[in-house]
Amino acid sequence: MSHLVERLEGLSLRQDGKTRSGEELAEESRQLSAILSGFHGHTVALTSARVDRILTVLAAAEMAGCEVVLSRSPALADEDIERSEISAVIGEGLVVTRLRDFPAVDRGF
């Protein structure tokens, strides 16, 4: 299990006037990590500035062995994709879209 997931489980987060439990975020992280496991050793990008999404994706990526690039923009420029070797993008709804197949690298997770 991820160290981040363990930390999430004891939190509560208030965002957009709603409270989200850490357990809910941890469960989303576990579900997302199953998808991200296909990107082990790759870089993925999150295109969201929402704190709940950032925490969820960071924990999921830690479990799956991915590196995460955070982007506030809903679209990534081709030069950013190439420079950071981004293999997939995760959107606001936590939907993962494969972009390109860059070589996997041991990221140390």
C-alpha cells in the first residue's frame, strides 16, 4: 500500500463547499492505481488544479510506480509531452488517456 494512501485515510478535505473523506480519496486512489499499473515506469500528467484530484493521482501513481507531471491547463502542448515523455494524461474526471509509448524508466518508487 502507498504511504500517501495511508495518510489520506485519516484526512477530510473541504473543497467547493463539500467535505470529502480521506477514505473516499484513498479508495479512488486504489481504483486509479489499477489502471495506472499499465504505465509503471512511465510519466503521466494530471490536467487539474483540484486538490482532491492531485492527492488522488499522487497516491495512485505512487502505488503504480509512475511519475506525475501536474498541469493546470486542460490540454498539454506537444513540446511538453515530448520533453517530459508523458505517456498518458489524466483528466478532471480521473479518466486516463494513453498518449504515446515512451520507454519505461525505473523511477525509484
